[in-house]
Amino acid sequence: MPEAPFRRDPTYRPIIGFARGVFASLGVRFDIVGEDNIPRTGGALLAINHTSFLDFALAGKPADLRGKRLVRFMAKESVFRHWLGGPLMKGMHHIPVDREHGGQSLQTAVEYLRAGELVGIFPEATMSRAMDIKAIKSGAVRIAATADVPLIPMCVFGGARIMSYGRRDLSRGTTVAITVGAPMHPHVGDDYDALTEELRDRMRALLDETVGRYPYQGSPWYVPARLGGSAPTLEEAEQMERQARAEKAARRGGTNGKAK
């Protein structure tokens, strides 16, 4: 069980300082609304949309503004096996998620929350190529209900312009807009499916609000199609995702075949 709460973060704090330096060097402009919805003390689960490889670094910004609080993110287990990323993720007390057997990660998240930590979860599981909110899992609602903590929806927008699937743009001056919504308060025994749909609706409303104040012209690729952008629709994005999974599986099969 984790220390309750963590008293020392010799890894996390320096990495935050490094990230600040990187964002400053890129001239990233942050537009953050609603950070007051994050409690200054006590556990809370942040449910965050996912469109960028940088979302872990960006989504912690509002909590940092609320008394320099830290967020323990739930991330796929393979990241923790990386020779460099693994030790750093463990040092920051993030939570590995085995998508085949997720029970242990859910329990760890509950323990962290009961210990007074902020935990970040990406309920869409994988990045959205549509830049919209995909179907989400019920895990976020279940975790918050079990831990008896607020469930806070959040939208991060603009990070995909810097680094996303097949895209990397390190030019200066990108705006990253973040909106933190009002908390939900799920309880054990509630209708988890209905609350999961409500969470998705709230996340989509936050996305609409965030895009509405975002500075852009025309119909850019990073704006959802339903909001006038040229990103793939959710249906088109799902087809792209299936194709990407098939290609990845084929590459693995080819590698295995060579090894034999």
C-alpha cells in the first residue's frame, strides 16, 4: 500500500521543473479554466480526454496551480517496462494498468485516493484520432465510487498540435487550453453505466467549451468534425484504429516468424 500520502517526491518535482522548461522554450501558451474545481487537499479522480502523447505532462498543470498538487496517472503497463521511462514512472508513483487484468490497478488507484492523492485516468483508454470524446469505460466511475472521492472531468486541447499520432511540431507559440469541470459524486450501488454516460456527456461539453474559446481559423485537422474541423469522425477514427492494430499485430507476427 502506498505511503499515505506520499511525503517525498525526489523524482516527480525535478521532472515537473524540466517539463516547465521545455514548455517555456517552446513558448507554449496555457489557457486554463476551472482549476478551482480541484480540491486543495484530499483525494479526487481526474477523468481526462486523450489526444496527445503529452497529455500526462499537460493534464497536471491545473493541479500544480492548486497548491502545487501532484497527479498520479494511470498508464499502460508497457510504459513501466521501458528502460528509461519505467524507473521514472515508478519514481513518480504512477499506476501501471494491465488492460487484460486491470483489477490490481483499480485497487491501487482506490488506495491512492483514500490516502488523499489526486489520480488521473484517461477513460477512453487510447488516444482519440477524432479529437473527440470516444466511448469510455466504467472504471473511472467505479474507482471514484469505491474510494468515495469526487470524480472531476477535464478537457485538454491543443497538445495534439505538438505531438500526436504521426505528427510532431516543435514550433513556438502553440496554445494549450485546459478546462476543469464541476465534480461528480458517484457512490457504491449507483447505476455505473448511467453515470459513465453522464461523464462522457460532461467531457464532450467541456471539449465544446474549450474549442469554443480556442484561437484558430478555418477547419484545422485538430478540431473534431462535428465542431467544424477536418479531424476524422469517430466512426472513421475507429476504422483507422482497427487498421493500426491489425498492422501492429502483423509486424509482431513477422518479427516472431523471423525469430523462429
